[in-house]
Amino acid sequence: MRIRIVNRSGGASLLAIPAIRTLVREFADKALDVSQWREICVVLVDDQESGEIHHATFGDPSPTDVITLRYLDGDTLDAELIVNVQRAVEEGKKRSRRAAWSPRHELALYLAHGIDHLSGADDATPADRARMRRRELRWIKNCVLP
């Protein structure tokens, strides 16, 4: 499975590209049958682009943390994770005041959440959301953030 990273966030990412690639691979290994996947492309964006993509895809113009898109080509799957770096910085700073958390953790959470959606997990209900969050936090706890 190929992992491609595109930084359109307008600045430096919170994590180096190799670190993002490592996290995506680690989370994918936990959640997906990677033999079915050809490529996951992580696109790092800001609030403006996140809002534009969110609106074009789901009709909601508000910026969001991560948008997960999957494409089926025959028997092979491809995906895009549209990850909002600006949101990770802002939310990570808010959380860091209350816990041992950072914008890097927040970005890792968005990556984990996107991969969790690729596995078929859904957060449509509060119980589903809580289940996903517990799983994602477990993944982050068991990985090393550079």
C-alpha cells in the first residue's frame, strides 16, 4: 500500500512527512486489510480549504477536522484523508491546557479518525463516536509521536 502526503496547508506541518507516513501505516495496519488498498493520500489543508471540500462533498461549508474519501477501482481501494492542520493546531492548544496533549497529538487523532472511517467505522451516534474515540486514543497511546 502506497501512502502519499500532500501539504496544501499553507505552512509547515506539525509532523514531518515521514512521521505522518509512519502513523498512517501504523493505524492502517491496525484497522485495515492493507492488501486491498493501493493508495492512501493524506492531503494537509487549512480551515478555508477544509470548508470548501466539506461543502462540495457533504453540503456543509464549515471547516472540519478530517474528511475521509474512499474510491473503489475494480478490486482495489484508494482513499484520501483531507486533514485540517489549522484545526489541529487550534484544538490541540485548547486541549493542552487541560491534559498532556499537543497539536501533534491532535493531528495524530485526525489521522487515526480518518483511518478508522476507512475501516468502516461510523460516528453517527454518540455511542459510535465514543467507541471510535476510545479505539483511536488507544492507537495513539501505543505509537510514538516524534
